[in-house]
Amino acid sequence: MPRTATSHEIGKAARHRQRLRAAGDTEVLFQLPRETVALIDEIKEREGLRNRSVALLQLIERGMEATQ
């Protein structure tokens, strides 16, 4: 049976989102094909990035530069 989140866990998540907003960031949940996630992971590893978010941001920035 799935475990439901406790009020402490909900509060922790809310505080996390609040810190993100204060830093000017937003947490987003994406559904992506496995191949796309593999590409993001490959970039992350190759570039020595700390997480997938940084790799995805790098891809987006490259795309923006290409269209300008």
C-alpha cells in the first residue's frame, strides 16, 4: 500500500519550493522519452555537471543561441 506524506514531509517540500522561488527558480516536473533523458544524462556526465537540471538548462541556452 502506498505511503502517504506526513505533514512534516509536506512542510519540508513547501520550504524547499519557497527557497527555490526566493532564488528565482521554479521546480518543474517533466515527462520525457527515455532517449531524451539518456541524452541529458550523457551531457551531464560529459560536461561534469552536478545534475540533470543544469544539463537541460545548458541545452536550452544552446538552442536559444542557435536561433538568434
